[in-house]
Amino acid sequence: MNSFRSKTTISLARNSIKHSPLRRNVIFIPLAFVCFGLAPMAWADCQEGCQLNRRNTFLGDNALIENTTGRFNTATGAGALSNNTTGFGNTATGEDVLSSNTLGSINTATGVSALRNNTTGTQNTATGADALENNRTGPNNTADGFKALQSNTEGMENTASGMQALNSNTRGSQNTAIGVHALSFNVQGHNNTAIGFEALLNNTGSLNIAVGNGAGSNLTRSINNIDIGNDGVRGENETIRIGNSSHVRTFIAGISGSTITGTTVEVNAEGQLGVCPSSARFKDSIKPMGKASEGLYDLKPVAFRYKKEIDAASASQFGLVAEDVEKVNPALVVRDKEGKPYSVRYNQVNAMLLNEFLKEHRKVQELEATVAQQHQDFEAAVAELKGEIQKVSAQQLELNKSAPQTALNDQ
């Protein structure tokens, strides 16, 4: 108790001397009597913390009790910075706050047991009971909330704001968790960003981004996912999910009217966007289409206009009716969640049209080859006929020459 009083009295007196020159003479005499009147044990308890040239401020039983050369520290609360020896520039407010710190510097802790086990970690900020409680050597962490970053030991450059945010993290670094229980079970994962209640709650992987209430909460050891307003899927990696089943429409600015070149993007029944691959390495059971495309001759292209709720401009359109296509070839129909015909797989229709075109083209080529052969045969026949005609003409000429001579001899 004497120790507590001595530290408190001297600390208050020092601050008064420093900040109010007009009061210096008034306080100097009582201060001198108090300092000289201190019991030897009380002065020993204060140690270097009471020396004015250290510029330390403390208030509380055993606060800064072990300090030797540390400077510019502020400790308020029983046991605050009690083991600090050479660490400097620390601010501790609350019982047992930074109580194990020895060499760590420029830390700020407010709340019961905040940064309690820190030893050499530097430039940490902990606000809230048990915030960064077990941090030892990790630097540059910010924890704001009850038990925020409580288990962190070596992790660095983490930011946790919210009750039990990044609560289980020990060695993971450069994580940002904002929201109650955000990234609560992360242990060593790094470079994660979780914003929202229980965002990335169960994740232990790295390089994930989750925004929204419970966003990414199904992810576990996942890597490099982005979940916005979506719970994510357990075990998946390198996936972007935006929205959930309650959303029925999507508007994204900067697409309509923007001119680009590239590959057509498609969407499957689960809402996944992508490009249809054509490489053989993605395909099985490859074989000629054959007669499968002949059903196209039964399709009935139509002109139509979409209803006003779909197209307010009611522009003229050309295409097919899904119900009609279903009767010809159900494989060409896209169905909705209830299994009803919804759209037509026009890309497949195009492939079938190409197959029919190629079949007709082959027929034309065969006909052309036949005609060409017939033409060659005809030319050969004509040439042969011309030869025969020439022979007959020559023979006839010889006959004509010999006929008058025979008549003259008869005379």
C-alpha cells in the first residue's frame, strides 16, 4: 500500500511540476518531504519508474514495478506493465494490461488482460478485455473488441474489430476481420479479409475475401475465394460467389454499351458464369453427330415480342419457342428450377445446323464430282467421235479421188 501511495504521489507531483510552472514552487517543498520521507522499501518498489527523467506515468498496485530503463510508458491499473524493463512508449490501461511485457515498445492496451502476455511485440493496439491477451512477439496488430485476436502469439499486421474477431489466430498475418466472430477460427491463415457478422467464421485458409452477414462462413481450408453476400461452399477454392438464392435479378454497370471483343460468356442452371470449352481434353464419348441434327427441319422459327415486364421497348425478336423445341429434341431445351422449359440452347442448334450444312455440302461435292466425271467422259467421247469422223472423212476423200480415174480408163 505504501508503494502504491508513493508511486501515485510522485507521479502526480511530477506531472504538476512539468505542466504548471507557476505551481512549481508551491509543490516542490511538499514533494521533497514526501520523497525523503519514503521508506526504503517503498522507494525500492518504485525503482526507476519514479525517476522524473524516465517520463513514465503509472497508477495502480505494482504498475511498472520492474521497469529499469524503459521510458515514455503510461500504466494505469493493478499490474499494468508490471514486468516491463526496457520497453518504451507503451500505454496500458486496465488490470494486468501488458503485465508480461519486457522489451516490447509502442504498444497501446486498454481493457482487463489486454496484451497481458506480450513480451517483445511492438506497435500493437488492443482495446477490450482479453484483446491480444496471448500475443508475445507479433508486431503491428490492432484488436478492438472482447477477446479480439486473443490467441495471437506471433501473427503480425492483423486487424480485428468485433467480439472474438480473429479469436483463434496464432501465427496468421495480414488478416482483416471486422464483425463479431469474423475469422473467429482462423489459426495460421493469412491475407484474409472478412467484413460482417461471422464472416469467414470457420475458415483456416488464406487469401479469401468475404463481405456480408455470414459471408464465406461455410469455407474451411479454402484458398483464394471471394464471397459477397454468400455463405460459400465447403472445400472450394478460387471461386467467386455474389448473392444467394433470394436474389432474382442482377444489374452491373459498365457492361451495356461497352464495346469489346472476346469469347461469349454463358451461365449454367446453378448460376455459374464461364466459357464453353471445346478442347478434346474436356470431352468424352466423341463421335460424329450423324442424323441427330435432322430434327432441325422440324423446328419452327418465329417472330415475336417479349412481354412488357421483360422488354419495355417491345422490340421485334426472332427465334424459337422452347416448348416447340422440346417436342422435337428435349436436349436443346434449358429448364428452370421447376423443370419447365425456359430457354433454348442456341449454341447447340448452331452446331447442328453446321452438321446439316456439312452433310449437304458433301452431297453437293459428290454431285459436282459426278458432273465433272461425266463432263470428262463426254469430252473423251466427243474427242473419240471427232477422230472417227475424221477417219471417215479421209476415207471418203480417197474414194472421191479414185472414182474419175476409173471412168476414164473405161473409155
